Amino acid sequence: MKRHYWYVIITYIAMQLSAFVGVPLLRALGVGQGAQTRLEAAKIASGYWAVISFLLAFAIILWLLRGDRDERAMRRLSLASSWMWAISGVFLALASQSIAANIEWRLLGIEPGSENTQHIIDIIRLTPLLVVVTSIVGPILEELIFRKIIFGSLYEKYNFWFAALVSSLLFAIVHMEPEHLLLYTSMGMVFAFLYAKTGRIFVPMFAHVAMNTFVVVVQILLADELENMMRQAELPLAVWRFWL
């Protein structure tokens, strides 16, 4: 792996761990002071710190990757074909979520729904600026780390399935929901396929950004309506639940 790729990974890890220092710092500076409860104040502070830390890490990582050339080991599709796969990838990712969620629920007995996603949605309601991170910055960073760097580096030495599985498992572990390891891994496999198929990192980036944006819109604006529709149709609520 290239040396500057390790710097990128270290930056990403530091960003993830920075909340242990950043959130208490913002609370000490008075962020969330007007909240009704201490929990709500903590969520507000964590929301603002996520925005600060993600944007800072994003700037550093883009600088570290400046002039970097990727996809050397991959056959690149034309831009027109790549955009078709980028759009199709949104539906592939959502389909993989649905299939994996139903396997977890029906075969493994894992309750549908994501505490991680619900926690993020709760914070977005308190700090709407966090949408920029969950819908755009976060997915782009994850694709740079897990597909461009980790998958891409492994794919140069090993076959697709090994590279995709290792990078997707790491992608799943970072989401810190071990009960949904299958679900996040399946999404990672889809994004790795899109990258390998097209040789262009913007393809899984677009699919990931579009999927996360869709999930946020559904969870914030349409959640109650969809839940009522599922209940009236006597369909399981797992049908419409999505994960970030």
C-alpha cells in the first residue's frame, strides 16, 4: 500500500476517535446549553462535532490524495456506461439492504431496524447541518477509504472476492452494529462491484451518496406515512426500513 494511503487511514481513524475529546470540548464551550435535557445537549454537541471533524478530515484527505491516480489495475468503462452503473448502483445497494435485512430477520432472528441510523436521524433533527455529513461527506470518505484504498490495494494483488470481502467486512465493522454485519457487508460488496466493474471511484461514490440521501429523506420526512401504509397493508415494517 502506498505510504500516503496509510496517512489517509490514520486521518480517518483519528476523525472517528476525535469525538471523545471534541464533544466534551463543545459542551464546555456551551454548545447545546439551551437543550431541554443533558442527552439532547450531548446529541447537539456530537452533531456539530461530527460536522467539524468530518469536514476537517475531508480537507486533509483530499490534500493527501491530490494528484493520485487510481484504477490502474482496472479496465475503465466509458463515462456514459459508468454513469448508468452509478444510477443503477443506487437500486442495487437498496436491494442488497432489503435482501440482507430479510435474511437477518427471517433466518437469523435479528430484529429489523438500526440503532445507529436512528441515532443519526435524531441528531439530524437537532442539528440539520449534519445532513451534509451523512448524505455527502461521509459516503465520499467511506468510498475513498474502503473502496479506493483498501479494496483497490487488495485488488491489485488478489482476486475480486477476497478484496471485496475484506474491505466490506471492515466497512461493516466501522458501523459498530455487529448484529447487522451481513447487511453492511452486502452493501460494501455492491460498492466494490461497482468500482471494479467501471474502474471509476465516482461510481460507488454517487451510488452511496444517493442511497444515504434517500434514506435520510425517508427517515425524516416520510417515516410516519410509510409506517402507516405498511400497517394498513398488513406488511412487515422491515419492508421499508433502511440503513445509513
